[in-house]
Amino acid sequence: MELSIILPCLNEIRHGYLERILTNLVHQVGDIEIIAVVSPSEDDTEIVVNNYAQRYANLKVARSLARNRAQRFNDGIAISQGETILLHHPATLLPEVRVLAIIRRSLSAVAPEYSNIIWGAFYHSFDDQHWLLKFTSWYSSHIRAKQKGIVYFDHCPFVSRDLLTKIGNIPDLDIFEDTVLSDRLCQFTKPMLVDGTVITSARRFRQRGIYRHALLNQLLKLCYHLKIDPKHLNRLYEKRYSINTKY
């Protein structure tokens, strides 16, 4: 298997993206394995995923009692077979049909002896044209990812299995697990951004207010650098709702 795509799911109906994501994934072209890791949800997430799995043989469903998104990713990685693992954010749409081809083109530029220690991600965009969200996506791609080497999960990062194994898979944290993951991966190599753009739901920005949510994100980053317990930070982020973590 060339590529395994891991999609962690918990209460995903709220985004309005789940069926769009699944439709995108089951029609991807190439040697691809798709694993949806579903934790018990209060909505119809599991029903929707199972309906797709019954219709499309390339989609596998793994039920998980994982407490957070990191654990769901790790549960999927444990049963996957791909040489490369793509960590799919559950409110983000990948480029249609050609994900494997995009990754292949990037890998072809890497010397064979380094092909087992590569990782990368896609350029980012939101489904909202507000100036601050457009700036956030630009900063996320061109400054945070390219210059600092920090890739959030809404960029749908991909990692060679060998490299992921070297760092012990996804850090078991309730929030900022993608930041810690990036720091560990950067000890080996910086990420490559491939020629493709993902689209992330801006629902949380619209729901809380774009400026208020942007300020909250900056506050959380400050608290992270002050080494405040990620569990406390995630409760502040989720406001007692099960977004990434089951409370």
C-alpha cells in the first residue's frame, strides 16, 4: 500500500463537511487506503461513515474509545499499511482525486536515500474570504510552515511511516499535538509544501466571531509557550463541547 489516509471522527456532523470529505476520499485515485477512526458520538457521524463504508470497499471503519484526536490518529496508524501516512483533519477538504499524484511529484524530487524520512503538507485556505482568514492561511503556509516548520493538522500533513515510527507517532495531547509533532519531525527534516491547496471550514470563526476566535487562538498559543497544561487549554478552546476530545 502506497498511501494510508487516517480520518479521525468525533461529532463531525456539525461542520457540514463529513459527507463532502468522504465523497472526496472514496474517489481518490491510486494505491490508497482510507481509514475512518470513529469515536462514540452524540450525532449521526458513525451512521454516515458506515453508509459510505458499505458502498465503497476502499473505506475502512475503525471504532475507537480514544479520548482525543491524537489517540484516534494513532489507532488508525496502528492498523494502516501505507508507506506514507496522511493525517486528515476532519473539517478540511483535500484536493479532489489527485492527492497521491501530488505527493508522488514532490517525492520524486527527493533523493532515494532520504525518501524514508520525509514529511510535508498542503497549502491552506478557509471557506471564507474574510481578510483576516485569508491572512491567517497565508501566514500558516508561508511563515509558520515554510519558515518555522510548524504544520497544523488542517494542512493535512503526510509523513513517511519510517519517520513517524522514529518519533513514536502522534503525541498524546488534547491540543497542540500537531505543534509538538512538527517539532519532533523537524529534528530530522523540514516539511515540504506540495502543489495543492486544502479548504478548511471556518465554522468556529463564524460561530464565535472571527476576531474573538482569532484572539483566543493567540491566547492559547501564549499559554502553550508558558507550558500551561494542554487539558486546561483545550477545555478553554472547546468550551465544554466535544470537538477534539471526549469529555
